[in-house]
Amino acid sequence: MRSQLLIIATLALDAVLFGINLVVGLVSGSRAVLSQAVYIIADFIGGILLVWGFVASQRPPDDRHPFGRGKERFFWAFSASLVTFTVAGLLVLFTAFGSILHPTPVVALPYDLTILIANVAASLVGIWVTLRELRRERATLTSFLESSHMGVKTIFFQDVVSVFGALVALVGIVLIDVTGRDVFDGISAFGIGLLLLATGVLLAAECRELLVGKAISPEETQKILQLVERDPRVRRVRGLQSMMLGPEDVLIAVRVNFQDGLTTDQLESAIDQISISLRETYPTIRHLVIEPGS
């Protein structure tokens, strides 16, 4: 998946939307619109962190990092989720709480509605681009959400949250127009803050699992075991350990009982052929250890 393309496109869109939301929010006085501006600038900073994570992960292995730096992408995705959702959510909640206690007049409602509709449209375009990339990779939305592509998933959730956040703000603006009560602006901003916090906690928890050494899925493990045991020279697999080192970088360690009577050359040939089969079937296996066991 061309994750860097999606992230850079999001950065460009965020820069434009932030300026428009900020100007409209300051002119109208709407906390809901300003909360969108806060979220978008946090989104922009988070996107920069994701780009840096991709760049850092491309550095080659060295003595201190023999398996490469693929987990840089997990770390910076974790940092981006904190900045984009958690910090932004807390800022929005703080300003929203003040607006609920001391509502300020909201003017220029047509401009507020226009920019919020533009936010929804822009975010829907971002979601469409992600889904198009999934079709290009012949992947499903379910497999994508279960994958370790945390950078792209963060961007995807940013777009989804932006849609729902803008819709919440739209409801608040409509209620202000219908009832004349400015307190709905603060209430809608408070709802946006809660949405941001909840999403940040969800993504941070998933990133944590990958940072501390998450294994591949049980389904993938079972398929790898079946592939290894398919070789007639293998008697049984005694154990398989795995770790996600990056979105497209997996470490696999397999302990195999081979058939009795194999010579050293036959054993080496079996290990080589199993390695080739595994790497061809699962290109994400970058590091493979096959240990003969007794």
C-alpha cells in the first residue's frame, strides 16, 4: 500500500482546511468550528510524524538494530495518535466546557455551515482514496483494519472522525439557528472532544500491542505451519514464534523435527526449500529462522 502517498495528500488537504476553518471560526465565534480547526492542525502535525516514521523506518539494519527499524512506523503512529486525537481532544474539551458555562454569540451561521459541509466532503474524499488503494491492493476493509498498517489506519480514522465531528458540529449549528441558544455550540464541541479522545485511546492501544512485540494472527500462523509440514522431509513442527517488526516486515522462528536419516546436505536442502516456499508465499517474512529440533 502506498502509505506515503496517502499521508502526503492528507497533509496538503489539512493545510488548506485548517486556514479556512480558523478564519471562519474566528469570524463567527463558533467553538464547534474552531474545534475542527484545532483537530485539523493536530491532524497535520500527526501526518508529519507519520511521514518521519516512514522515512526513519527505511534506514538499513546496523549492529544496534540488526532487524532494521520497521518499528519506527509503529512508534511514530503511536505518537501521531496521541497528538492528533488525545491532545487535540483535551484542548477541544477544555474550550467546549468554558463555552458551555459561558456561551458566546455565534454569528455568520451560513459560513459555519458551508465550511463544515466542505470538511465532510474533503474527509469523504480522503476515505474514498484509502478505499481505492485497498481495491488496488485487492484487500478488504476488514483485513485492512486488522492489519499493522498503523500509519494509513491513523489517516483513515482521522478522516472518519473528521466526518462525524463535522456532522456533530453541523447539528449544533442547526440547533443554534432553530432555538437561538448559543450553548449548543459548546455542547457540540464537547461531543467532538469526546470522539477524539475515544479514537485516540483505541489507536494508542493498538500501537502499544505492536510496539511490545505482537505476533501474527492465529490464522496466518496456522497457514505457515501447514506449509512447513507439507514438506515430506518434515516430521512435525515443534514450535513457531513470530513478531511484527513493521507493517510489511515479519520475523518468524520455526523449530522443526525432520525425518530421521537425513544427511547434512539433505537437511540443508530441506531448510533452503522451506525458506524459499515461505518467502514466496508470504513476502512480508523478511527474517526467517528454521531450527532443526530433536
